[in-house]
Amino acid sequence: MGKQKGYPLSNGHKAKLRKQIISGARNYNKYLINKVFRIVCEDGTEVDIRFFASDFKHMTGLYSNLSDDEFYKNSVSGKIDIGNISTHQKYNWSTLKTKGNHVEKIHEILYKDGKKTLLLEALDTNTLVFPYAVKNLSNNMCIGFVTDVNKARSLRKASSSIKAKTEKTIIAMFARLSENPQYHELIYISDVLGVYEKDEALLAKLDEPIQMKFLEIITRPEEIAEAAATLECS
């Protein structure tokens, strides 16, 4: 029998990665799945992005004897075992260690320090040009999105994600449930009036609590900074 290809992974390293992917899958399930995220940039660019269960395994960078859906389901439930993680991997331990650290807190790509989050257009990597990517400088994470629905597909280091056509400052991020046309969650906002001026129609796409708060802020511009901070923390 010939020598197996790939980088060997010890049981100890498998055990560490197992804990991280369980934690990451649960955060992915709680914060990212079954939602549509609207990103608004300071130049008026608006993009919707999505996260699907079947892409979680690919973002871990791991080879497994489980299908994409089984890998995610067993990770969320905690039933995944080190025996489900292949002994020989595409990436070395150093790379998998970094991926594991990022996967564990994958939701923080959107839910941490929005002022350090950027939208990238045409991110060029060694394997693919991603039409869009989101980069968070506070945790050195970047996720590339593919297809016409902009689904998350590649998790990588922000410091290595530098060959993009443009980098745009994000001024707001909203979320809605996939089956609901109205955005019910305000993740981040830095410029309430700017968001409204760039897309007045967006107001009608917000649910009533956020919509009323927007109107209150817009009609009392002297309180914009204070109210924006309140919105972000609520």
C-alpha cells in the first residue's frame, strides 16, 4: 500500500478541533443560519449575504468521512467524534489551528466591532475570485461569498485577503429571517442619517421597532450619535 497523501493529524489535535467545530457550529446555527444579512456601505453599495449549513464543513478546512450536511448536523448536536475527522488532511496543523480558532467564533465576522469590518469586491485568492467578501480586522477573519445568492463559502485570514478590486467601509448591517421580508435585527450602524439618505426605501424594509427608532433619530439630528450608539447596543 502506498503512503497516504496529506498532512497527518494527531488524535490530540483532532480532539481540540472537535471542540472548536462543535462550538463554531452552534454559534453558526444561533447567529447566522436561516437569515439574510443586508450590508450597507458608505458609498451606497448594498449587498445581501447568506450562510448555509452545507458550507460549514468546507469552511473548517477539514476532511471527514461525513457528508457536508451530516458534518454540520453532528457538530451542532455534539455527536461528531474524532473518528469522523480524517487522519490525513489537506492543510497542516498550523493552518488548521488557525481555522479552528476562527471557526469557533465564526459569528464574530459580523457580530464583533463593526467599525473594523469591510466589504471587499472581487477578492482574488489562489483558488478563486470571490465576487464579495467580508473582512473583520479586529479578529483577522475574512469570509468569501459565492453564487448569485452570495453564500458564505471560504473562511480565511483577513491579513491574507488583500488582493481585492475595492474595499468599502460598512456603515450598517441588518438581518432578517429568510422567510420574512422585513429586517428585524440591527447588528451595527455608524451613520444613521447616511444610511437613510443613501436608500430611503430601506426604511420600509425594517420592522416597526427599528423603523420607529430610525424616524426618531432622523427627525432629531442633534441626537444621531447618541441614538446610533443605543441602537448598536440594543
